[in-house]
Amino acid sequence: MKSLQAEQQFVAPWLWNGRIWARTGCKFDSNWQLACETGDYDGRLQCNGLIGKPPATLVQVALQGDKGKPNFYDVSLVDGYNLLVSIVTRPFSPKCTIRGCSKNLNNLCPQELQVVNKDGKVIACRSACLAFDIDSFCCRNEYGTPEKCKPSVYSKIFKVKNACHCYYSYAFDMPPPLVNCASKVYVINLCPSALGTDQASI
């Protein structure tokens, strides 16, 4: 399979807070219909503030507004998983890096969490919260504290054999996989294949 690579650059305001995620399996033939198999923005090419449909691997960023202060960022599977993600800084620093998964979680996803396309291929893995909408899985209401909300058998799948140990697997994951580093450039690599094909960088 030929490797496809693309790079998209954007400049964010220094007080920007937001999420970045990838869409997969997209065909923009017409608006207002599902255009992407995962991460769809109500069928639109541009999201214009809309939140993509989960499950999707989320990059969460909080810029601090001072070029000398560290910025906070993480990769979260709290809303599920659709592809591998990694983050590095330029210039490169190991302590500022969030490595990708050692395995494609779509290949490990249990049947009750799987999202499949029309061809029967597993294209995403829902979190237990997204799949079952239960307080104990969603860390809400009486389970809304780290003491009450513990890792489930499902969130542990995301960590099995260190598959994605650099990502949040549930809301109160410990130790928190949050990174804070000062940098002017952050490179987010979106890689749908465990073999590194179909890569894109933001």
C-alpha cells in the first residue's frame, strides 16, 4: 500500500482552548448527510464550531497566553478511538512527546464497543461510557470523583500491553497523561494505520 502524507498548518491564538480529531472514510458528495464514517461534522466539510460525532481519538489543547509558559495537552479516549495519534514539539523534546499506540485499538475492540462500516470493517471503538451511558463508566453523579470512578474492564483494554498508555483511557485516569510544555510549534500526527500509512500532520 502506498503511503499518503499531507501536512496542514494553522496558527492558533495564544489563549486558544480546543479539541482536534481526525475524520475517516469521508466522501463529501452533498451537505447535511453523513459524510464521514468517523468524526463527522453533520456532513460538512468545515466544522465551524461543531463537535465531531464520537467515537474519535481526541487531542485536547489549552494554550496559556504567554509564550514563555507551558501549554497543556493530552490525547483522550474518553469519547472512544478511531485512529492513532502522536504529538511532538519543534524543536523535539522527549519529555514533551505523547507517543502513539503500539497497537491499533480497532483490532482489540470487543464486539459490544465496535463501530463497523457498511463493509463490516471495524472503523472505531466506543468507550464504555459512550456505549452503555452508565454513571460508573462515565464518572458522573455519585461516581464523579477519582475515589468513586475507577478503571473498568473496558478502559483497561485501551491500556492492555501498553497499547495506548500515553492516552487518557477514562476521565480520572492515573497518573494523568497530561503534558505541559512551552513550545511555539506542536506537531500532531494522525495515522489511521498501525503500519504508519495514510499519515497526516497538523
